[in-house]
Amino acid sequence: MGLLLRCLNIKKEFGDRVILKDMSFHIEKGERVAIVGNNGAGKTTMANIITGALEHDGGALLWHEDNVKIGYLHQSSYYSQDEFEDMIQGEKGEIQEFFHTSKELGIEKIEQWNESRLKNLSGGEKTKLAIARIWAEKPGLLILDEPTNHMDYEGIQWIIGELEKYNGTIILISHDRYFMDKTAQRIIEIEDGIAYSYKGNYSFYRDEKRKRYESQLHQYETQEKYKEKIQSDIKQLKQWSDKGHRESTKKRIVSENKLGGKEYFRAKAKKKDNQVKSKLKRLEKIDLEGIKKPKEEQKITFNFVSEAKSSNRIFEAKEISKGFGDKVLFEKSSFYIRKGEKIGLFGKNGCGKTTLIKAILKELYVDEGDLYLSPSTKVAYLSQDVMNLDGDKTVLETFGIENYERRGMLQTLLTNMGFSKCMIHKKVSTLSLGERTRVKVAYMIMMENNVLILDEPTNHLDLHSREMLEKTLEEYEGTILLVSHDRYLLDRLCDKILIFEESRIKRCEYSFKEYMDMKEGNVKKSKEKSKEEQLMILENRIAAVLGELSLLSPGVEEYEKLDEEFKTLIKRKREFCG
């Protein structure tokens, strides 16, 4: 392929804070490289240095090709309304390509948009327009900073397909693990201002990083045992040396050695002293040049506590419809959500997922139909918008907790979530988007709840924080309603889904992974379950329905629905066995 760029010992500081300590790596022509690291590690800083938007304080940037045209996709929050107005004006060739790409991403007739429409762009629309503009410029080097944030499934699949066809070089900054698995050939991790390279996609990087950690830890532990042995030897030698020095000072020593008695013990003590010095030098060398203890990933704890009390049926929708003007989002849709279920909301951007959430929270009303929310339900809601926190308040002040005991609980929680004592007294306006997201998650945790409604909860979170949040949500005993385009999170968490398609909301009894296997044509994969497994699933559901029926009286509407489901399940079991 040939070399495109070499970064040698790049350094960057902001005030007294060192962001990039000693960054050395290379990029080859046509390569697809993903840059990863915790929030604040310096990923975007490094991208800005490569583009020339930011000067580095030390080191060298060596280009092996002149006048490389760079297309830089910033995060959607970077762009102003004026920039979007500029995007829909330009040279004839580029603007036609821009309109064509926008249409492929599901945004049409943008040439007719007025100032008001541009002022109210969604996060997904901002990202799509910015991508369309960059694609129209046909750059030789693409730098994409969180390109899948706010993007729906179709948009993400479009980007993956376009990157496969793209002939230039790509640098990705992303926390989207599925996206990196599909697109990245190499991962560069920034940790403590230094670059570490891993050949392969995200999954390979995680496995390889774990193996490197375990190998280094084993070598370090072996080294420490060796140091302990040296220290034990030094202690023994010192005892022998001290004994030799004592013996050399005693009177009337009778010795058969050629040397006199005193001289013999002096020589013996000196030999031991030299051995001690030699071993001490060996210890010093190990401390200076030996294997360092590998750094563990920061432990971040999200601990949602679920209120146990709640009815079995949390939520029910009957023939609901909602639209805005001439646009119908959904109509005549009926479904339910049971206690303890983890439901994924799946559909294109603009299909009505956030609108449904607002209807559940009673922030707006449906046009037709009925919504039932159990009175025992206590909902905690995490919205996408992390900019709606009061920037003038400190992290602690945001919670408004005066009670001494609860304030202590909050400080412990924030510490477990990676906030230092210094950070909790910082103003919210100084926090990164990822840190603001963690503040909002902490606010949810402090609430007593039995239902979590999460709208893109992993947006702006770094990879490690995402994995820790996933683990906690998996263990959460309450009910979860989740809007996300994070395939890893949906695959791991959602046992049922609500699908928004053809102006309907439909409940699907598959897990998200099973649904996507079928949607993507992996029918064979989805049918791999043995006959015994399928029969067990049927029998488990029959047992669950019987349990629910035993708590209800005949004639009640819910009883009739469950009774109908029971008859259908029995019929399916007979057909299956028969």
C-alpha cells in the first residue's frame, strides 16, 4: 500500500494537563484505522493535529504524499446552523452529489428547506447532512468522528457499504463496536498519551488486549517473586556478613587456615558484602528496566436498584395513533410490556420511537387510542440530550441533594462511576459529553424506580463505560425500554422488541439478535436451535401463562387474552410434537 503518514513522538498539552505524551504511529495508504480510548484520552485532539486545525507542542508529522485532501466529519454537535446553510449551496457538481447522497441516507428535498427547518435538525439529520457533504468532496483521507451517533440501522449499513467501496484512507474515531468490527483493519488505542497498535478489528483488539494484559501480569508476578528471592538472599548474606565482622574482632582466634583467623573472617565478610552490593544493583536494574505492573482498566460501577413492587403488566397500548400535520408516525397499534422485560424499540430515524416515549411519560398525548401505565410504576428516563444540564452548576449541585446521608451515597456513586473528588466540584459546562452522560445516568440511579426508559444511553460513552453499563443493565431486575443503535447493547440486552414499520408498532417475541438474524437473511442461523430447545421454549411459555391465569378471574379482559394465548400455544405444541 505504501506509507501515507508517520506521527513521531507527538506531544500536546492544555495548560498543565498533558493530553498526548509521546504519540508514535503510522498510517498506510488505503488503510482503515480506528482510534479508540477513554473519554478525554486525546482522540479528537490527535485528529485535529492531523488536519492542521491544532498545532502540536512536540514531535513531528511526516506526510509521504503532497496535498492530501482531507474530509473531516466532526461530531454532530460541532456544526452550526450557518454551516448547514452553506452545505446546501456550492458548486454544481458537488451540490448534485450532495443531494444524491442525502437522498440515499433518507433525507429528501433539502433544497426546499427554509431557515426554520434547518434550525430544528435532529442529531441524525445533522450527521447525515455532514456525511453527504464530505462524500461530495471526494477526499483522499476520511477522518470520521463518531459517524454512527444518532444514525439509524439503515444509515449505519449505508456507511459500512460506502466505506467498503471507498478507495482512500480512513481514520475512524468511534465507540460503536459493531461498526468497528465491520470496517476497521487496525485499532490504535490512546492510553496515558501513548499509542498502542493492534492489527485487526474491534473484537480482535479486545481479545488481544486481554491477552497482552494477562501475559504482562504473569511476567510481572514472576519478576516480583524473583525480587522477593533476591531480597531474601540479601537478608541472609547480610546476616552472614555481620557474623563475619563480629568473628573478625574476637581475641585469640585459633585457625588452621593459611590466613590468620581474623583475616579469614574479614575476607569472608567482605565477600558477602560484595554479593549484597551485586544483588542490590540487580534489584535497582529491575526497578528501572524491568516489567511494569500492567494498568488495570478503571473500575466504573453503575448500580441501578429496582423497586420490587409493581404489577405484572407495566404498560399497555390499545389502537394508538399519532401524527404531526400530514405525517403519520404510527396508527392502530396495540401491544403490551410485562414486568421485568427488556424491550428494544427498533425502527428508522423519525419513525416515532421518541414520540412513543414522550407519550408514555405523558409529555404529549396520542391522537387516538388508549395508553395504560400501571400506577405502581416508577419511571426513570435518560434522554439523548446531554446539553440540557445547567452548565453553571457543579456536578454535586446538579442533584440538589441536601440530606447528609443521601449526599454521601451520591459522592460514593460518582466515585464508582469514575468521577474524582476534584471533578464533582467542577462546573457541568467544563465536562465532556461522555462525562455529562454519566451525570445523567447517576441522576437516574439516585431515583427509586422499577422501569428504565433509555434513549441512546451509550451515546458519548467510551468503550469501557459502555461495557460496564451493559453488565449493570443485564443484571437490573426491573423493566427496561431501550432505544439504541448500538448493536452490541441490543444483542446482549433485549429479550423482546417493539418494531416500528409501515406506520405500525408491533410487538415481536424474538430477542433482538434473533430478529436481526432473520432480517439479514441468516435464516439458517436462526433455525439452529434443536427441536428439544424449541419445545422447551414453548413449554416454558405455557407454564408462565398458566401461572398468570391462576392469579386472574374468568371474565376479566386480561384473563381472556391470556386464555386465547394459552389455546394457541397448546395448538402449536401439538403441531410441533405431532
